[in-house]
Amino acid sequence: MNMESDDIAVERPVLATVVVAAVATVAYVGVQLVSDGGVAPAETASFVLIFTLVYVAGARYLRERTADADGADDASGDNAASGDATE
């Protein structure tokens, strides 16, 4: 994963959420303009809300799962990356 974006998501979650919502808004408005030629504000707002909630919840879940997996590997004493494995 990109370490710089991970830092922003952890250190400034509100800013990260606003950025996701802004990108989703721009993308959805673009799709609406190309397909329909107009913008439906209620439809755009509902899409942005649902997309942002799912994206942020998924990113948070994956971050916690990765952190748990890293902690479990360290706690077991198995560290294959350091080359300490004995045969």
C-alpha cells in the first residue's frame, strides 16, 4: 500500500474522507453529464454518501486487518523477512 496515503488516512481521517467524497462527486457528475447531459443533485448526493461510507469503512477494515496480521506475525516470533529462519 502507499505509505503516504496511509499516513494521511490515519493522521487526518476527516481530510481523507472529504477528499474521497470530492473525487466521488466529480466522477459521478462527469458520468451524469456524459450520459444524461444534466446533473441530478439528489442522485449525486446519495451516490457520494453511499460510496464514501463504503470506501472509508472498507479502508478502515483493511487497515485494521493488516495491523492485526502484522501483530500476530510479530507475536509468534516468526519473522521470515529478516532471514532468521532456521532449518
